[in-house]
Amino acid sequence: QEDAIAAVNAIYGYLNSTSTGSTAGVYHSTFWVIAGLSSDEMLNNQLGAPDLDQLATFTQGPQNNSLLETWQMHYKTITKANIAIERIPGINMDATLRTRLVNEAKFLRGLMYFDLVRMFGDVPLLTKEVEDLKPSRAPAADVYNLIIADLTSAEALPADYPAGNGKGRATSGAAKSVLAKVYLTMKNYDKAASKALEVINSNQYQLWDDFGDVFKLSSRNGKEAIFSVGFG
């Protein structure tokens, strides 16, 4: 049981920068820099950074280090999730916890593939601990099918966790929220609206009266937070 818990905690560890042995977790910096430079939200004022210039001008190629790092970190996280999903069901342990841990791993795998398919389109679809060393790209439609299946399973997660034990962990609300965004991206507006309404009607989350309160340290993991990645 302790091994199962550690396996899933290791997946979460790859989202930030504290458990990867480097400064580059999935959401550490490069991911949002890519998004910012590829939009009108950010300008590159860093001299001697051709990779960043390429992102800002849509001239990036396969050798772009920022995209390579993001690709690698997502697939490392997916590999961790695949190991947990494949091995945990065979562990003799508390059945409720076992199911929860597998669903947390599925949530994280679905989230990673949702990032990848939006950034790259057709991508290798790895779902096993051991895969072909040179996997081919799968159609984006197949990737979305896995994302929906993983997040649908994750809807069975708890709505919340005992105080102090669930910060940063996936919940049913997180699964439904990401699933709503998936449907919105796919232009399935009826399902997107329905799933978002489930989150709203759960009464698990509320808005701050003052928008500025969102950015206060005291508001971290507060009533507006549906799923957040912690950084140590």
C-alpha cells in the first residue's frame, strides 16, 4: 500500500520542480512561457535566446529546446502514470484507496495528454509501462478518446479530502472541470456546459467577492481553487 501511495505521489512530483531532480517540472516555467510567447500576453526581452524568439514568431522547429523540454516532461509524467495504473490494481491493499489512487493517476495522465494534443496535435499514445521504443503518432481523435475515458474514471474521486491531506490532489470537481474544458475544445458545447454546471451545482467552490483576493497568498488553495500545483 505504501508503494502505491508513493507511486502516485511521484506523478504529482513531476508537475512542479521539487521532485524531479531538476528545475523543470511540467508546469515549472517553460510550459507557460511557450503559451505566453505564442500569444499576445508576453514579449521576449531576453537577448541571445533564439528558442524564445522562434516561439514568438511561429518559426520554431523540432530542435527548439523549450518545446523539447515540455515534450519530455509530459511523457515522463505519463510514464509514471502508466506504471501506477498498470501495477496498483495487483497490490493487496485497501480496495477503496486502491481505486482512488488509480483514478488519480488517470486524471494526471488525461491532463498531460490534454496539454500535448492541444500543443502538437497527433502524438504518440502510450498507455502501458513498456511501449515500442519508436512509437508512431496516433490521431488526435484517439488521444481525445483516452483523455475522456481517463477523466470520466476520475470523476469517481472524492469531492474533497480530510483537512491537510488533500492539497493539490485531484478531486471529482477537478476531473469534471477539465472534462468540461476538453468538451469545449472539441466544440461539443452541450456536454461542456452540462459538465461545467455539475461543478457549479456541487457548491464545492465559490468566487471571492473581491477579484484581487485571488492573488493573495492567504487565498492559496482557497474556495476558488479547483486544482492547483504546489511548489516548495
